[in-house]
Amino acid sequence: MYHDIEDYDILDDIIPDALEDDESSMSFMHLFEYCILPSLQDASSHVSRLFFCCIIFRIVAQHCDISLVCKHVLSAVLGIYVMYYYFYEWVIHIILMVLGFYTLLLLIPKSKGILILLLIFIFLVGNELIIKSESWNKIRGAEMLVGMKLVSVAFDIEPSTRVNTRRMRNKMPSFIEFMGYMFCVGTCIFGPWISYVEYIGLFNKNDTNMKSLSKILRSFFWSVFFFVSSMCLVEWIIPDNSYSWFLVYRDALLFRCGHYFVSFLSDTSISLAGYSSMDPVCQPYHIEFPRSLKQVVVHWNVSMHKWLKYYVFRTTIEFGGFAAVFITYIVSALMHGLNYRLAGVLISLGFYTYVEYSVRMKLANKLDACITARSCPTPCHIHKHTEHMMFVTVFNFLCSLIAVFHLAYLGVIIDTSNSEPVSFFVAFDKWQQLNFISHWFALLTFVFYLVIN
């Protein structure tokens, strides 16, 4: 579910020294001069090369009359080039990872998807234990993206897999095609994950019209806005002397703004590379003003949600809905390595969403009202009491407030200012300071569900 700014410590290089000052004591003009402007200048120099390479790829892939093999080679070469720009010699580590797993895909006779997924876990956790944290934090996000691509290919080429959405039955990509997909310049640094079939679609000619241009400009604008918010604006608006729960909300909002920045940055890069989908990678409105936590999970990172849904949830649904949900969240946590805080957030979120969904579904059936975690169709022909009725509106509004409370509580332990690993015993100290109030609330909600069930 999560795919966040903590996975991209290469962005630490663009934080200016001016940010060490106390933003809350500045006027807006001083904030603009000493924080916003230097942040934007450093950020633009940091991402301009990636955007330029994405544009080059789009022009050649969609408008030049050369063989498809050459286009795949260009995709891999440009991707490796920008990886070298961001990661220097660590790009060799990523190339060896891709080559090693390509060999395994050829050698493993059956159950490729499950085996590759398990090996990816072992590989990522092993890297976190062996590689120095400073270096690992820089390449973690890129290796996680490569891992997601490897797992999707492994499942898609299996004839016996339950996932039948990618139309790749028994068709293993050639080595050149595989390398082009793994190192696609539009996705290799900040994402998003796209399937191999969607990657092939990048070579279809899509004329740059006003619709696609507006998508690029809109994504770029929001990436800039949320970058400035996470670096400067949020702490200026909510200073350190604010009420304690405002500070809890602020710290969680800083984490979310960092995530929105990365998401819209990835949206910009893949759109520049020629991806024609108009769907955004992330939808902040549905996260900041959620109907339910389930809505937050879906819209937090749409591409990773699709990956988890296709390759984890649908694969494990035969064990039951409860088991499939928790396996999905555990896989999401393991993909981020040994990050105790993020694992705690994800596993807690898995429990919260399951309880919330179950309670609201049970109450919706008992009260015959549109109060489920997911919005009813308009007009609703299922329930007698629709969302236009007062008590339904009030109930859904209260559920939204509860979701915002849970998000503030869960996000407060994610420290975006420090990427150094912490021990298990200090990872949840902020939750302890809040007396684990959100977890107690979720547990009481679960007891209530058992009573009404």
C-alpha cells in the first residue's frame, strides 16, 4: 500500500541548509527567500535530467521509425544512465540483481510467482542487513520497484496462475525486452509500477494533445506544491508551540506530503515517457478527506494497490478474505524491508480496515442505509436510506473524522527527517506517548463488531 518518500533518500540531497532554521518564526517573504526558493532551485536541478531522458525516450519510442529491439535497448540504456546519475556505482548492484533474477526465471520450472516473491523478500532483507544504511536507503526504492516488476512477470508467464489480467500466458520476454522493462526510464527511479503489457504500450504512437499535456502539467504542479509543503509550508503553518494533537497531525501530514510529492513526480516522469493513462498515481483528496480507511488504502498509491491486488490478494483469496487481507499487508510491509515503523503502520492499517469494513457492512445491512466503507452507486437501489438522508450523512461524516484521527496517529511515528534504522523498542515510542489510543479504539470497535454480529 505504501510507497513513500522514505524509500527515496536520494531526495535528501535537495534539502537546503536554510531548512535548519525555524520556519515558524519567519514571515512568508523570508520563508520564500530562504526556504521555498532554494528548495525549488535544488529540486529542479535534481530531476531535470530524468525528465529530459523521459522526453527523449518518448520521441524515439513513438515517433522514430526504428526497430522495436532498438527501442528496448534505448529504454534500458536511458534507465541505466539516470540510475547512474542518482546512485553512481550502486547501479551495478541493481543490474546484477536483474540479471540474477532473469536467470532464475528461466531456470525455475513452476510456481515462479511465489518463489520469486519469496526470493525478493530474502534479497531485500539481506541487502538491508549487509549494505550500509546510507547507501541502502538511496537504492531501496529503485530495488523495490525492480522487485515488483520481477514478481509481476513471474506471475504473468505462469499458465496456472489465478491472475489473468495481463495476457502474457507462457510468453517469457526476450532478454532485450526484459531489460527494457526493468530499466524503463519513466519508472526506474520514482516509479510507478506498470505491468509489462503497459510498458509495451509505451511504444504505441500517442499524439501529444492538450489532454496529455494538461496531465503532465497538472502532475508537475502538484509535485512542486507538495514538495514545498513538506519542506517549508506545513511547519510554518503549524509551529512547534501548537496544541499537542495539532503537532501529531502536522507530523503525519509532513509524511503524507512527502509521499504525494514522490507520487506526482512519478506521475510526471511516466507521462513524459509516453504513458497514456489519465488516472493519477495518488489522489490526496480521498486521503485527506476520506470516507473510510479503505478509501485511503486504495488511493494512497494506485499502482502499488493494483500490484498487491493482482499478485497477492487474488492469489491468496482462496484462504479466506481475512487471511488474504493480512497476507497482502504483510507482503507490502516486507517489500519495504526491515522498517519496523512502516511495518507497524501497515499491519495496524490492515486490522483497522478489516474491522471498519466489517462493522460498517453489518450496520448497513441492519439499518438498510448507505453507510458502508465504499460509496454506494448513485442512485442507490440497494438501501432504503440513501446518502441524502441526515442521519446517513452524519454517520459517514463521523466515520471520516475517525479515519483522519487514525491517519494522524499512524503517521506520527514515520520520521521523514531521519532515515537511520531504529531498534524495535524505540520504533513505537510516539505511539506509547499517546497511550496507544488509536489501537485501543480499533480494539473496542472490533469488540462492538463481535457483539452486533
